[in-house]
Amino acid sequence: MRIDQLIPAFHRGDAIGDTAFAMRDFLRTKGFSSEIYCLNHDPELAGEARLYEDFPPPAAGDVTILHYALPSPLNAGFARLPSRKAIVYHNITPERFFAPYNAEMARICRLGREELAALAPSVDLALADSEYNRRELDGLGYRKTGVLPLFIDFAKYDRPMSRFVHDLYCDDRTNILFVGRIAPNKKIEDLIRTTFYYKKYVSPLVRLIVVGKTSALPKYYASLVRMADEFFLKPEEVLFMGHVPDAEMFALYRASDVFLSLSEHEGFCLPLIESMVFDLPVIAYNAGAVPGTLDGAGVLIDGKRPDLVGELVDRVVRDRALRAKIIESQRRRLERYRAADLGAFLLEKIGELV
């Protein structure tokens, strides 16, 4: 039996691409024929995925899984397949976040939700990577839903970090880390406001490190750079690192004092789990899938006043007993996540389909 996956764009290091990669390898170990088909992929992944134009028609007894995160030419073709059909939903950011910065991105988000709703009648099983996303599928009329958290290759975090980057940022400054796309829903402007408060009222030795692609929304990125300048924050105090290799990313997790997320919309938020891997205390705003991903770990906050958040950051950094308590809660959460048999759950759901 074939169990193939469809994904619009296949990228190494992307949470969706890494999940598809892990699922394919797991399914192959269970004896299934399994391939990934995509519209485009990174050049170095040419041997790991095939182009959708080469996708052979499946049989009625096969299973086809669509990873859904945006509108795509894959969607209409997927709905017409004779195979049993499942989707793994990775969330679509509401258009309202993009409207002030890019009308086309807002349109794409709106169209993505419309296409997601249109697929409901033809899908046999709809899985989401968080309970937050699953509830959205329920609201769109999907008949059978479930939660399949991200398949995470934890072994990759054991690889060496960049010692140069680690030593470069291990100094007297308090390092506040955020990892994620430079997108309006991430509310990076609130991180800048908190950093400004921290510098002025707590300690001038502070550094905000933002890791994530800056090219998707130039207008939003430019507004952040301008905001930092208006707050008299120097380039060495607010660092936009862009996309970095894993070795450098691991070094930044280890060199940082706290992971701070004030994002207002997350479908899962993998960096929260990654912070737990590196024993980096997490402070995160209570929105979207964040409460479910933290699952009682870290510090969940309901407000974003820069003074309150800035003082909380300082306490987490300075109070050793509190810091140890937070890290211990994160270790317990991480243990629960790693103990979950996602493969067995996936096989159970596939069994129900066929």
C-alpha cells in the first residue's frame, strides 16, 4: 500500500518539511511505500522529494496525506483523488495581521482559509498539529479530526553548536531570544518595547536577538528597524539575525538567558519546544496554540505591558530558584512530548482509514 505525502514547498529546517520527512521515514520502516511530492524544493533535497508533476495516480486502497498551510494548486487535485485522503493542518495566519503591510499576503491567507473549508467534504481524516488547530478544523465542518503533534527529530539537537557564535554572545549582556518569521502576528514590536524598558529601567546591558527570515514582508521589517532606532536602541542591542544554520541556532539558544514570545497567533510554535531542549526558560504570551504547546511549562502571561514583562524577564534571569523551577517544569513537559508514541497514533489513524 502506498502512503504518499503532498506538500507545496519542501524545505529543510522548516517545521512542516521536517515533519513530512520524519513521517516518510517512519512509514517506510513499517513497510509502506511512501514518497513526498511537492511543487518545489530546496536544491539539496532533490533526492528526498519528487515533483508533483510526477505523482502517479494512487489506487482506492492507498492513502494520500496533504500538509496544509497555504492555498496551493495541490488542493483541487487532492480533492479529486480516488485514494483515502487525510490532511495535516499546520495553521494559516489570519489575514488581519498582514493587511496593513501587504495586501497580497492578506489575500493569500483569506484564500487559504476558503480552500481549507472547501476541502472538508472530500477529506476522510483531518489531523492538526495542535488542539488549537484541531478546533478550527471542527469549526470548518471536518467530520473526523485529531491531534498529531509535530514529528521532531530530537537527535539533531545533539549536533555540535558553533563555539564562535556562542562565545561571541556570552558576555555581560542579558540575551533575550526570539525565533520565528519576521511577521506581524509575531508582534516583534512588543519585544522591542520590552527591550527598551529593560535597557532604561533595569540594566543598559541587554540584547534582543531575533532569528528568522526578514525577506517575506519588507515593509514590516523596515518598521521594526525604524522603531528600534526611534527608541535609541543600538544595532548591537537589537539584532536581526535572519535565517541561520543549525550550529549557530543551537549556539544562540545556549548563549541566551530567556526565550520571550509575545506573538498573538501561533499554530504550534516549535521554538518553545526547542528552548526546552536547551534548558532556556520560556516566557510566552497566552495566545493561539502556545498554552497547549507549553502544557504547564515555562511562564505563561496574559498581558504585554513592557514594564511588567521587562521586570519578569529580569526576575527569571536573576532569581536562581525561580529559574531552576521553570527549567524543571520544561524538562517534565519535554519528557512527556518525547514519550508520546506519535508513530503508533499515526498508524492507528491510517488503520481506521483503510
